[in-house]
Amino acid sequence: MLSSRIVEYVFFFGFMAVVGYLVWLMFTPFISALALSAIIVTICYPLHEYVKARMPRYPTLAALGTTAVVLLIVILPVFWLTSLLVSEAVSIYQVAERGEITVVSSAEEFADYLERFIPGVELSVTDYLQQAAEWFASRIGAVFAGTASTIFHFS
């Protein structure tokens, strides 16, 4: 009797673990969107309570109004700023590619200027810029991919 009860418990908890793992696999792609939406809901909840208090007979309309306000005040400006940042990054890259501006020469001029005022400072600007560029290049794809996936999952 005791061994059959143990088998039942092992089967039940094993089955629950497998189901829990499968649920985790289903929700993993949506975790960033869910986290972002939870943050926005937490921040905008007082606004919703204010609108709902003004429209006590129409809670659905209050929710629609709050959603519209959040869309106009939070989400659309974020999309706009993101598109501006991407277009500026592309234009800076194009200018640098044509050779109209060189970051290294500007940074070396700054290092020379700094060394005149602080004699003991020795900066290897090209090494620092190379390390920063390598770090940024290795992570920029992940940053943009994560941002894009979050925005598309949120929409």
C-alpha cells in the first residue's frame, strides 16, 4: 500500500514538473513583453484609477481612455525616439565611412588637450576606442534584436 502511494506521488510530481517545464517553454518568448507591460501597468495604474473615478458608470470606456492616453504619451514617443536614434546612428556611420569625420583624430586631440592640463595623464585613445567599438559591436545586435522583439511582442 505504501509503495503504491509513493509511485503515485512520484508520477504526479514528475508529471507536474514536465507540464511546468512545457509551460515555461511556451511563455519564454513573451517574458520581456510581459515584464514591459507589467512595468507600464504599474506606472499607469494611478492614472487609470483617476479616469475610472471620473467615469464610475463606464469602466470599459475608462480603460479604453487610459489605454489611449498611455499609447499617445508613452508608446508613440518611444517609437519616435527609437526611429530617430536609429536614423542618427546610420547617418553618423555614413559620415564616418566617407571619412568626413574621424573619431580617432578627434579623440587624440582631446587626449593631447587633456595632457597639457594634467601632465601625468597618459591616454591611449586608440586602444580605448578600439575596445569600446569591439564591445559595442559585439552587443549592438543583441540590443537591437531584444528591443525589436520586445516592441513587436508588446504591440
